[in-house]
Amino acid sequence: MRRPIPLTLMVLTAFATSLPLRGHGNSAIDQNPPSSRTFAFTYQVHVPPIKHGTARFMLWLPLPPQNEHQKIRGIQIESTVPHSEGRESEYGNSYVLFQPTRARQEEGFDAAIHFVATRFEHKVPLDSPSAKLVTMNNPSDLQRYLKPDKLVPLNGVIADLAKEHTAGDTTTLAKARHIYDYVLATMRYDKSGEGWGRGDAVWACTSKRGNCTDFHSLFIGMMRASGIPARFEIGFPLPDSKTRGEISGYHCWAEFYLNGTGWVPVDASEAWKNPAKRDYFFGAHDVNRVFFTYGRDISLSPEQHGDPLNYFIYPYAELNGKPFSGIQTKFSFQDVPPGASPARSR
């Protein structure tokens, strides 16, 4: 982060506790208390000076939600630039929008989001007879998670692969496991060259490599093509071997809907990296993550003039209605005791 400038602190005391729970809860509850990890997280951006006359500049940052697997406390938004909060309509993702004055644009500015999160292990027992016997009968409000995304078509090669690898399966769980096994057997975690990271499901199944976005785009596409609701989630990873530090980039994962049980967590790319946890990551997300947003093809607000976002985890900005690049970012965390007061990570 360059050139820190004086910042005015605005504390949103009610935000974290007022967010609704998203999606359907799981009725199958593990009787053992889930493991958890509590940490202070800081999301920082620096916008360089913009000398562009009467330019209109807008900056959107994602805000982390609270749900049954993630508790958020003490969100603090810092900047010398006025901001407003919003929520996009399709997935319910929350954001903060900054609109600097012309004078502030010409100087450049910083913005930061600080919060304390407790992340709980999300683990769904899939070995029960009832889970193994479930067939598809999806609630009507899950229809969005059965539709294609721009880079996740549900026809052509994706549909063919789904049909081939679920042939003979009569339950949702069997189909999901065979699709998961296919993705792990076919893909490799490889960020060399170009093309990876866009979450292009057809590119992924053709190239047979990529990062977490590519793994889960292929998984979600095959699941939806099989008639199983599946959704994309994105946030940041927390290293399990460190208690503080910077985070270099995002991590994403998936969930699919099992009727009578609820959303079932999957992390195919982590399973590829950790073969010993292959079974664990089919039905579980560990505590080493923080969740920010759902979905693909996201239109943030009426003020957004550019194309829908492929996914929303990094800052998005527009200058006179056109996407603006050049924003610097820094993401950091520090583990804290479960009852600690909100504090900034360094």
C-alpha cells in the first residue's frame, strides 16, 4: 500500500448483526461443536491520483456476510471519501460504494475495511441412509442455481460429460460424488501460461488444468447440467501454518443442494492439493477461509455501466462509466482470541 493518507473512521455498528442468513440451512446437524478460527481481517485499497477533468469515478468493494458458518463483528470502513452501502439484487451480496470529489480524485485516496470474523467448520454428514437415498426434488427458490452462467454453459461438452459420468446413478449424492471424482481425476492445479482463473468451464475441461475458479466452474456446470443446484462462493484463504500475515489472492469453493439436508460444501481444488483430504472436502469446508460473495455475472448497482462482473472479490472501479484499472490492494489477517475486540490486522 502506497502513501497512507489521513483517514476518517466510520464504524458501522449494526451492520454485522443485521445481515440475514443466506440460503437454506442444513437440517443434518453434527452433535459435536464445530471447530472454529477467529481472526482480524483488513482489506485495503489505494487509488492513485486521477487527473481527468470532470471525470466521474466510482469504486465498489465487497463486504463479508454473516451466516451460520461465519460470524462478523465490528466492521469498520475507513476513508476520507464518503461512502454508501448497497446490496445487489440477484445474490444479495453487499458492497460499499465510494464516490470521491474531483479534488480527492486528483490527490488519490485510500480505503480500508476492518473486521473480526469467526469461521466455523462447515461439515455435513453424508453417510446417513437418508442422505444416500435422496433423489432430486428441488425447492423453487433454487432455480438460479440450475441456470448457466456466461462462462458455465450447461449444454454441449459440459452436458455430455455430466451424462457420461452420472450414467446409472439414481440419487443426488451418487451423481455429485461421481462428478467430484471426475473433476479431481481430470484436472490439475496449474497456473502456468494463460487462460486459467476465468472460471471458463469449457476451457477447464479442455485444458484439464487451472486454479480453484476453473475446478469449481467445471464442477458447478456438470452439477447443474445434471439437475442439481450448485453455487459458487469466493473469499480469501487463511494459511493454516501462520497466525498473521498478508494474503496474496482469493480462494473459491462450491456448494450443492441435497434435498432434506441443505447445502453441502465442496472444495475440489483443496482436495487436489491435499489428496489425503479428498473425502473430507466432499462434504466439508475447513476454518481456513473467509467468505465474501456468491455467484457469477454480477451487476452491482444501477450506477454500474460496465459488463456484469465475472466474480466479485477484488475492487471494481469505473471512470466515466468504463472499467478502471490500476488500483493497488493489500489483504492481511491476524488470529485473535475468540472474544477479542475488533482490531486491525497488520
